[in-house]
Amino acid sequence: MLKKFTVNNFLSFQKENSLDLTAGTTEGHSGHLVDFEKVKILKSAVMYGANASGKSNLIKAIKYGEEIILKGLNNVETYKKYFRLDNNSLKEPTEFEFELELNKQFFSYGFSSVLNTKQVLEEWLYEIGKEKPIMIFERKNNDISLGKPLLNQNIKDRFEIYKEDMKNQNNQLFLSEIASKDLDIEEVKIINDIYNWFEEKLIILFPSTKFSKKQFIGEDEDLSKLFKKYLNEFDTGIIDIKSIEEDFEIGLKNIPETMKKAIEENSLPNEEFQYSVINTPNNVFTIYKDENNDLKVQKLGLIHSQKFKDIFELENESDGTRRLFDLIPLIGNFSQDYTIIIDEFDRSLHPKLTEKFFELFYQLNNLKTQLIVTTHESTLLNLDLLRRDEIWFLDKNDDGGSNIFSLNKFTDMYDSKLEKAYLLGRYGALPIFKSFNVFDEMDGDN
């Protein structure tokens, strides 16, 4: 589980800011947290703020930290990722820190870099939650200090060699380097587990993120059941899903001719060609050859009525329904210990549907899965649905830097009317409009 994320000098975050999922003293909704005896961690966080307040940038920061860990600094874009409204920020380090719970133990892993130089300045991994933090390793530039867990006599000599090797890899993280070796050593297990959390357990969706396996929905029985169940529960009117098979020209009638021609030129002469998948903003197509070597198209078909068997394509559905095709696959992960982060969660969704999605999350999540979202949907500001410490706001200061703060910052009597208080500006994090005239006055005779 993600316990806390901290970012400094990245995009709109000039100063250190943290999203802390450690539960406060708020009572109620005991199912919204996991109790580890000494600490309780929240299963969800909902973040509000005006446009350009920094909500998306916080999600981008988590994603960016993940990409550096999995790909290395050399393989990520570092140009102008620092806070650009201060001349000193270009030369200042950008820092990311993740506090994680893994197997009921707690760890702090982080690193800093002057992104312009693509060099790691500092890196650290500590076990926390003890009376005193236990260092696993710490790094200053290319000088790495090993903690007691890595000084075991059986592995000490090997890790001394790894330390020397890192002196020539100033753009690579030590954690990533060790994880890439896939060492089957007990003392290294936590390093592998942390790396694997980023690779396997962290799911981040942006507004443009699409479910990549739509072409299998009509063919995969389990996937079809999942979609049919929740498309019905979300009252989309869709009662069945099947695959449509059409001739190449008919199936791709709305695809640009240049693209169709390129597909034909690449596939027809190629005897080894099996199939190709095309994703468009509103649909997904699988191109394949039949037994006569003719190109065919398979795509998703949606049925709205038992009486009238007309089949609709995904592009015929509303924006909200299409959005659900990217969100429904997450429901299958609600009981599998993932940390799911969604930017602009409510985009194209009815307010009641956003509520229903959260209700489902709490109903199905009996383990440690987390759901962290940014939203403008104020109807979620309901203490019958959320705890106070699950509600966060983002706002910008006078210098243009983003700040994140919890509803727990406010000790007021607005509990029964959170939505109204927010919309009235009680908590900030709202746009401020100036009066302006959007139309020029015109003489009717002109």
C-alpha cells in the first residue's frame, strides 16, 4: 500500500508537498482503512481543486517517479520538468519519496536529481515504523553506503562490487540496478518487492488512458461477464456483448484511406501476418486474414434489446459509456492489493455513477487495494460516503506553486454540508472568475 508520497520541484510543485494516506483520528467508515496496529492506512483519497491547481501534476509526479525507477533517467523526458516560475529551480534538485507498506512492514524509498543533468544526487531506502529507522542503503552522488541488511557476510563482497559498478552509472538508480539482477537472496527480497510494486501493483490512469484489451471482450468469457455485469449495474442499457465480423472495407469505413491502404500493403503480401490491432479514440479493431487470404475486421458489438437485435458499435455509445469501458476492468482488481490512481475520474460520468463506483470499491475491497482520484464532482463530498481524512484539496499560492492539504486542516461545523461549504469557497481550491464581456457589441445595421 502507498502510505505517503512526497514531491519537490516538479512541474507546479515548487516546495515539498505530500499526499499522506495515514489515517487520522476520524471515526466511522472503519472499512475504509487497513489497521496495522501501530498505524492505519486509508484505502482511498479524493482530491479537489480548480483547473490548473496541480491535481493532474500530482498524478504526473507519481507516474514520473515510477518511470524513472522502471526505465532510468536516460529514458524519460527531463526537459523543463522542474518548477518553471522561479529562476533557481532549474539548478535545484527534484525529489520523489514513496512510503510503502509491503507484507506489514514499512519502507521509505526516494531519490533526487537535477533533471537537467540527468544525474542521481541522492537515493535512500529505509525500513521505517520502528523506534529508529533502519538503513538498507543510502547514496550521495555515486557513493553508496550499505546498511546492516546488506552487510551480511554471505553477500557483502558481492555488494561491494555492485557499489563500485555504480560509480560509472550516475543516471541509474541503485534500487533498479539491483532489482534487474533478479537475485534470489533473502536480504535482497525487499529491494525486488519494492521494484515489483511499481511494476505490477501501481496502476495509473489519465484521461487519455485506454483499456488495451477491448478486442478480447467479446471473445474472453470472463472478461465478457465482467463487462455485462457492470454495464447493466451502471444502467447503460447494454444487455449483451459480442464480436462483429465484417469485410475489410465495411468494417473500416470510417478509417482514413491512407491508413487502410497501409494495412493492406503491409499484410496482404506477408504470409506470416496473423492479425493486427488498431485502437482509435472510440473503438478497437482486429484485422486478420480468413481462409481465402482476404482481410477481415473484428470489432466490439453491443446489444441494447432482446427484441431488436440491432448491434451497436462502441463509437455509437455516449462518452460516459465509452469511459466505463476503460474503468470497468479496474473493478476486477478491487480485491487484489493494487494502488489505483485515476486522474479526472468523473470525466463524462453522471454524478450518481461516480458515487456508485466508489460504493462498489468499498463493497468489493476486503483487502488492501487503494483508489486515489482527482475530481470536480462535488457530490462525493459526503461524509456518508467518505471520511474527512480521505478528502484533499489543491490550490496555488501567490508564487504560482501548488499546495495540497487535507480537509482535516479545517476544524469547523460544516460536516453535514461539505459540498455546499466547498462550493462557497470555505476550503479554497476553487477557481476565481473575473467579470468580462465575451461578445463585442455590434450595431444591428452593420
